Amino acid sequence: MRYLAAIAETGRRTVMARFSVLIFALALVFSSAEGLGADKDGMFTTYDNSSCGTYLDAYSKSTLTGDRGYSGPHQAWEVFGWISGYLTAYNELRINGKPSILGSMGTNDALRWIASWCRGNPSTDVWAALSAFVGKIDR
């Protein structure tokens, strides 16, 4: 009889431990859903962000091939790499039920979209273009 009571107690402890982990995970997700890494006003720092003018210059000197291939000067590799890093971080940090924000689009489709957006908003930067881009496609 003690043996059965010990088994039942172990089962209750396992269920409670799993429940505690679930509650902790949910608390962590919901407490950090807004403004990861931002201050109380939602402000944060971007690093190595390029102006739209710099992006358009690099884009104009580049050749895009296929879904994600490209060739061009160092400046293009730098800014295109920054964009890929942004999109990768977005995929990791955004819980939206999608493994990729791009869906069926290729990386080069995003580069084209950003070039178009920057042409219409030349006084802004690549971060603003990417923010507009993900705002449009992450619905």
C-alpha cells in the first residue's frame, strides 16, 4: 500500500513541476511581449543602420539573382547582410505562428520592396523601411 501511495505522490509532484514550468514560461512570454530591449518609452538603439540614400546607392550597383543571391560592392553586402540579420532576429523574437516573416517571398523580394520604399521616403533609413515592410506583411 505504501508503494502505491509513493507512486501517486511522485505523479502529483511531476504534474505540479510541469505546471509550474508552464506558468513560469507563460509569465515570461506575456511579461516581455512588448518592447524587448526598449526603455519605458519604447526607445532603443539601432547599430550600423544605413540611410535610404546609402541603401539605394548600394542597391543600384548590385545585381540580384534568384531568391536570395546577389553580387555588388562591399557596401551592398554590408547593408544586405544587415537586412538579413534584422529579418532573422524578427523571425526569432516575433511569435506570429510563422517560421519566416517572408513566407513565400525570397530575400531579394524584400530587398526590392525596401528599394521601392526608400525611393518614396529618401530622408529615412533602412530600419524605418524594414519596420514598414514587416508591418505590411506580418498580419
